[in-house]
Amino acid sequence: MEVSMLQLIAAMSVVLTITPQAALDSMVAGRPVLSAQSSAEMEFGKDFLMPESTDLFDEAILRQFHLMAFGMPLDGSFELEDALCSSWSDLSEETRNLWREFAGRTQLSVPSENPAAGTLTSILRYAAESGNSLPDVNTDNLTDLQRLYFVMASPPGAAAAFQNDPCPAVRNAVIQRNPNSAFSMLDDTSDEVRLNAAKAAGRTDVLLDMAAMEGPLGHMALAGAGQVPILEDSLYSSSDPAKRAAALMALLELGWRIPEERLDYLLTDPYQMVGAIAAEAAGRNFAMTPAKELPEDLPALNDVPESVLIETDTGSWTMILLKESAPVTCRSFWYLADRGFYNGIWFHRVIPGFVAQAGCPEGNGFGGPEYSIPAENNTVPFVRGTVGMADSGLGTGGSQFFIMLDSQRRLDCRYTAFGILESTEGIDNIGIGTRILEITAVNP
């Protein structure tokens, strides 16, 4: 059952004797909420409390994730580690998986156990994140995500055996683990894998050839080539605004200084990000055009479909819209989708095992619909298949959304979850450069 953040805080406020909105504001601002001994206290309480029963361990772990998400010092994690490890055999698979997720990020310990169907992915992930040894498994039966973690945790020689894996994310992981494999992967069928292989192999010629591509891969190839004359030419003459911005950022990273006679030209570039980047490099002030108000013709919530079909050149997925948990976000998302805003837009940021993000018209992560929407933080967990609205702070969301490729509970309550994929099969094949073809209503 979906539970909105205000519903949760309202229940807590009976004990807290504060208003629901005040409790929500306090939590969003990173200030823990006072509460009595309960599951709510385990997750949102001011002070760390050791759970009185194994039923409360999930909330105690989630509290650590919330502290991490809001940049606050972890409190009680070592005591929790001791308690969990001593009670390991009494814990559910879900609790053990949740602890492994936290322990992998914090380098805390996890008791060893033989993998089972419900724990194998988290065991492989923990090995990849912690550097611990891999379990003995039959790799022929692993899912795409499991093979990704297996390669990430493998020695370079063992990782190289997966360079022909059917999943591009796994092949990219091979290059990361064994850069020498890149030389035999320059003709890979995936443009993203070819790009990473060319960078690892130092093949500037391949990168320059790929720099002519549209979208984020072309921008990345141009920057990766690191050729100052070509970057300068792109900066001053490219008709692609995102390519101009990519060229400028790449030049600055190479230690290039903006010529004085070119500064005003860059500050007045039609694409504001070029001006903003140039201004920061030159120590100048730069005022970005503020976001507009929400469109007055956003559809009513009843006119928003219950689910939509996201069609890409990699695969298609049905997403259930969480209209009760994030009504404004769902209305805005459908407003844009119904007008074709997302048609042709690339996934510009993909971190295997984490997120696949799209929704920027320029394909570089800086763009949006020119208006912003309010944050609708809720308690929908950020697990594999959850879809959230990207933002750079409260109230700055717009059109960019991200699909969770695995559980990342540290994002809970931090971002607006507004959708859930009916099936996650094939989502690990989404890569940088995957293109959205269309987003349409399911059974409108």
C-alpha cells in the first residue's frame, strides 16, 4: 500500500505533539524527528536506539540511510553491526539484504552465508562494493544485474572472460576491471562500450570519429579526445548547444584559459549553460533565467492515465503512475509526455546497478521544461524499478527522471518517487545514448 509522507508524519505527530508539516519540514531539512519508542522512532528518531526485537532492524537500518542521505554523521552503526551479526540467523532475507546494501557502502561486516535465490544479488553486490571474495556460483544462471556485480568483484583476468556478454553494462564493467580488454572491444556493437573501450585504449582516432554523433555519447567522445584545436572549433562553431558546453568544460579541465577577447562572446551564448560555465571560470557573476510557474493547463489528476508505456530503442516498459503519492509530479510528467516532449530524448546518465536517467532535451543533464515542480517526497522505497524525479534541491524538479536499477534506500524520502515499472526485465540494457521513442498512455 502506498503511504504518503504526510500520512506517515501525521501518524507520528500524534506521539510527537507537533504538526505533520513541521515534522516533515524537519525531516526534509535533515533534522531528525523526535518520537516515542516505535518503528517510527527507529527510523526517524533523534537518538539511535538499539531495536528491542528483530522486527525493528529494518527501520534502524533505514535510519542510517536517512542520515547518510542528508549528510549527517552516522550514529550507532557499529552497535547495529554487532547486533545484526549476532542475530543473523534470525533475520529475514529482506533485512539481511538491506544490511548488506548499507554495509557495502560503509565497509561494515556481514556474516557469510550460502547464496539463495532471494539473497544472491545482494551477496554479489556486497562482494563488488566491499572487495570481499565472491561466492561459488554458476555464472550461466545469473541475471544481467548479477553478472554485472560478479564482474565488478572479479579479478581482472576472470573479468575478461565476460567481454562478449550479451549485456552492455557487463561489458563496460569488463573494461573497468581489465582495461587491457579494451583493445579487443573497439568494434563492440554498443556505442557506449566502444566509447569506453576507445578511452581505455587511448584511441583518439576512434573518439574523434564518434564525436560526430548526436547526443551525450558524441559530447563524451569529443571531451575524451582532448584535442584543444578541435574543442575550440566546436566551442565557437557548433550548432549543438550541448556540444558547445561540453567543449568548454573539456577545455577548462585541460587548463585552457578563455581568451579575453572571447569572453563576452561566450557570456552571451544563446545557450545559457555556456555563459554560466564561462562566467564561473572567469570569476564573473551570471544570472540564469528563473524557472517559470507551473503551466496553468496541467491536466487534472483524473485525466492522467494509471500507467504509461515508455518505448525506447532498447526496450519498452510499462510504468504505473503513483498518483496518490505524487499527484503534481504525475500531472506534469503526463503533460510533457502527451505533448511529445520526451520523444527522441536520450538517457544521458546511466550508472549500472544504480540509476538510468533521462529527460534532458540537450542530453547533458542541465535541461528541462523551463518550469519547476514542487517536491513530493514520500515513503515509496527506492528499489529496483522505482521511478523518481531528479532534482538539484527541493522544488527544482522538472522533466528529468531516473529508473532505479537496484535498491538504493539512501534515496528514500530524499527524492519524489512517482512511478513503478511493472517489470524490470531488460532495464540493465539501458545505457548512455539509449533513446526514448515515445511515452504513451496504457489503455487510455
